[in-house]
Amino acid sequence: MTDTQRETMEYDVVIVGAGPAGLSAAIRLKQLDADLEVVVLEKGSEVGAHILSGAVLDPCGLDALIPDWKEKGAPLNVPVKDDNFYLLGEEGKVRVPNWPMPPLMNNHGNYIVSMGNVCRWMAEQAEELGVEIFPGMACSEIVWGENGEVKGVVAGEFGIAPDGTKGDGYEPGMELHGKYVFLGEGVRGSLSKQVIAKYELDKESEPQKYGLGMKEIWEIDPEKHREGSVTHTMGWPLNKNAGGGSFIYHLENNQVYVGFVVHLNYENPYLYPYMEFQRFKHHPLVAELLEGGKRLAYGARAISEGGYQSMPKMVAPGVALLGCSVGMVNVPRIKGNHNAMLSGKAAAEAAHAALRDGRSADELSDYETEVRGGAIGDDLKKVRNVKPLWSKYGLNASLALGGFDMWTNSLFGASVLGTIKHGKSDAEATGKAEKFKPIDYPKPDGKLSFDRLTNVSFAMTNHEESQPAHLKLKDPKVQVDVDYREFAGPSQRYCPAGVYEFVDTDSDPKFVINFQNCVHCKTCDIKDPAQNIVWTTPQGGDGPNYPNM
Ligand SMILES: Cc1cc2nc3c(=O)[nH]c(=O)nc-3n(C[C@H](O)[C@H](O)[C@H](O)COP(=O)(O)OP(=O)(O)OC[C@H]3O[C@@H](n4cnc5c(N)ncnc54)[C@H](O)[C@@H]3O)c2cc1C
């Protein structure tokens, strides 16, 4: 639709994504100069609607950004009181004591929060400072300037018909131009991917690695609820089939976040991450906790896991990538929100200094220097070998070697192992079906475990049906020829929302995309073995509607 005429709006800084990274950048810009024109665009129907991070928050990011967050009523109400780590077998468990863990793994001083609610509160702080926030505005295209720089984004295009033409009530959206554009889209951002490709920002970094995180909120028996309790597990049911583990966080109101992460570098195409999660809840440790309780919500989102060595270059002319658009999760801590906030703050400070000096549309290299050499780099460097050790040597070796490596990094600031490479991308890691056996998963019982489509209804996801599928295929034939025939159709299993299915498999297999179910986790874009599925933004306001995930 290149012939489309659009109105334009001019800003100092245009920010894509109202996550912790984008909102921190907006707040910091206005703290530094109340006269700056700053806009935040968010594809969710409201701020927080697409935020899935039932989280233990390290408050260091918020401390740096809004030191008086307590007085200002930030929703950090549940300090972590106890911290447990178990290795699970099918029936039993072994508690790993806290004392051999490096201090960075300690959760005391952290808070169990709904990041959706934290983002809602941050948006209020930003609006009070004069930031314009537009939810329901998906940014679907980059606007490139004459010299190839990022000049802005297109947001708010509505009413494209399923055949790609302009339907009744078509609205072209707007071009929002900025002297700088910040992409705070989170993991596997669709615009960030284009910018990374155009400027080859990842040519010197390792491939980004990912996990798929799935989460339910439960209301449980008050007798069993222990507000402030944090539990992590590894081992069963994934065992050697994949890396990953679980988290169980007791928040307020007798509610518990129960989550499960599967590393997406698994080889067996028959692995079904969603069913691993459901099976996990039948372990006695979890079943006893949840029995008699009620599942209130479900959601899923990919999580970046490549860490320090996978961070691409994060600036190009006119644009800076923030937070998990770069990949700033500390994997052993399963924490990225604090770094997302710190990155937003650092990008804002670099842009403010540049604007003050009359610059625009160039590279904010001071931002990159701060990320790599400051608090974020320090946090990520210490743990950089944990994920590749796990991928190469499995859980037990990675616990021992990874633990040792984190200790040496923490004590001496260096590692005898150097920096271990990740190697393959997660898509390349998938093995051909002929080398593997199907995995038999127990049927969900409807009490502790649920079938996928029932659970998706608890993500309250919604997509206007009269639009083209936002999940695009580079070549439609490839899904049957490669995904189905060579890999036994892993798309049917890796998607935690049941978007993909193959029908007529006895005669002439066809690939069906139920895009209405999509929860915007981005797993398909990451794991499809042929890299034939491309996640693009549907129209604004579509997608999940997470209440307080
Ligand atoms: C299951 C799970 C558990 C986690 N647990 C923790 C934890 O306990 N503690 C912790 O610190 N971290 C945790 N993390 C990691 C944490 O969620 C991320 O590090 C953090 O969300 C990154 O923040 P961000 O602002 O970069 O991106 P996000 O939080 O993903 O925010 C991006 C925002 O941008 C919007 N957006 C994206 N693309 C567009 C577009 N094109 N147009 C308009 N809007 C767009 C999205 O809708 C979203 O609102 C967890 C992650 C997962 C998946």
C-alpha cells in the first residue's frame, strides 16, 4: 500500500511499545526536559494488555528512574519472603539449598508484581509528565528517510480487507516522525527485526536464543497461600528433551503465578511445550498447591535468552533498540524488566544530550556504550555462559559448571571459560522427524490441566476477523513441504495458542492459520524450521487482553 497518503505528526522522540523499556525512556526524556515532544505507541487495547511477565522484579531499574516510587504508589506490594529451588523427578523432588548459589541469584529485596499493573502505573507517571500515549496503535511499518535513516513509523492503519485491499471504513493511519525513534517492542519485535536486518546489526553477535514462557494465574486455597513465596524448579517433565523449568510466585489475594519456560532450541519436533506445562502441574509439588483452586488467566510470550553475546548492535541512524528488542534477560535469574527499564533510561539520556546539541537522526552511540559497559552489561556478563553450557552439556553439568562460572565472574570479574558461543539458531536446532519418536502426552483432566483452546479463551485474545492473517508465509508451499513432511508439523505443537493446524492429512495436507487465537508470543517467527512464517502486527487493539499478568 505504498500509494497511501497519510497525515504526519512530528515529535522529538517516537517510542514504539509501552513496556517497561519504552515507558522508562518516555519518563526519563520528560524528566530531563519537560518541553520535549514524546509519544508512545502501543498495539495492545490498553497499556498492560500485552504484558506477560508475572514477575519477580528487581527494583534497581525503578530506583534509578523514579527513586520515590514507593511514595508515588507504585504497585510493588509483595516483597519476596522466601526463595526455593527444586530439582524434580517424576514423583519426587530435591531441594537445592540457597547457600551454594551466587549472590546474584538471591531474590530478597525483590518484589512479586504484575508487570501489567506496573506498566499501567508507569504510563500514569509518564502522562503526568506530559508524554502522549496512544494504545490500540500497532506500528506496522518503518518510515525510512532519504538517507536510509529511520525517520518514523506508520501506526493505526485499520480496515484492510482479508484479500489485502482497502476495505470499507479503511483508515490509512498516520506517519509519526521523530528526530529519534526508539523501538521498545520487546522480544522478537517485528519492526526491530527489519532494522536489524537492514543495518546488519547482528553480524558480529551470536544468534539470539529464546524460550517460550507460558503462564497461568490461579486463585488457591488461602490455607496453602504463602504471600511472597518464590519457587523455581528444573528437571521433570522436560528432562533431556529440552532445557527449561518452572516458576511459582505467590502474589496478593490468594493468587499464584504458575509459569513454565521451554527453551526453544529443542531438537525433537514432536515436543509439545504447552502439554509439558500442563503435565508439570500434575507433579505432587504443584498439584497439592493447586488442588481446589481456580485458574483465572492464561498467556504466553517468548523470552530472550541469548544474553550478553547475542545482543546485536543497538543503534543505527535515527533509531535505538531498547530492552528485549535487543535481548537483555538475565537467564539464570529469569529477569529482564530491570534491564529494560535501565536501557530505556540510558537511551533517553543519550537522546536528550544529542537533541540538546542540535543533533538528530544519527546513531546514539553513547546509549550502546552505556548498555554494554554499565549496569546492564555488568548484570549480563556474569551469567553469559549459563545458557550455552546448558544447551551443550544438559541440566546437571550446567548447574555445576554454570554455578562455578557465575561465582568466578562475581568474585573476580572474569571467567576461565571465556565467552561460550551459542552456535545454531533455535529454528536450525529442530531435528527432522525421522530421527525422533512421537511423545505421548496424557490428556488434560480439566481440573489441573486444560486443553489448549480452552486455556486460550483465558487470554481473552481477540482479532477482528475481516483482516488478512497477520501471520504471513513467505512461500505457502513450504509449510506442507518442509514443516509438515520433513518435521512432522511442529507448528501444530510449538504454538501455545493453537494457531496452526494441518488438515486433510490423509489426502492433500493443507496448512490452516487460525490467526484469531494468536497471543503475540512470536514463537512461530522464532521456531519455524524453514523460517517461512513471519509475524507482523495485526490491526491495533487486537491480541490478548491480560488483566494483571
Ligand atoms: C513468562 C515470562 C516470565 C518472565 N518473568 C520475569 C520476571 O520474573 N522478572 C523479570 O524481570 N523479567 C521477567 N521476564 C522477562 C521480561 O518480561 C522482559 O525482559 C521484559 O518484558 C522486557 O521489557 P520490554 O519493555 O523490552 O518489552 P515488553 O515487556 O515485551 O513490552 C513491549 C511492548 O511493546 C508492544 N509492541 C510490540 N511491538 C509493537 C508494535 N509494532 N507496535 C506497537 N506496540 C508494540 C507490546 O504490545 C508490549 O506492550 C519474563 C518473561 C516471560 C515471557
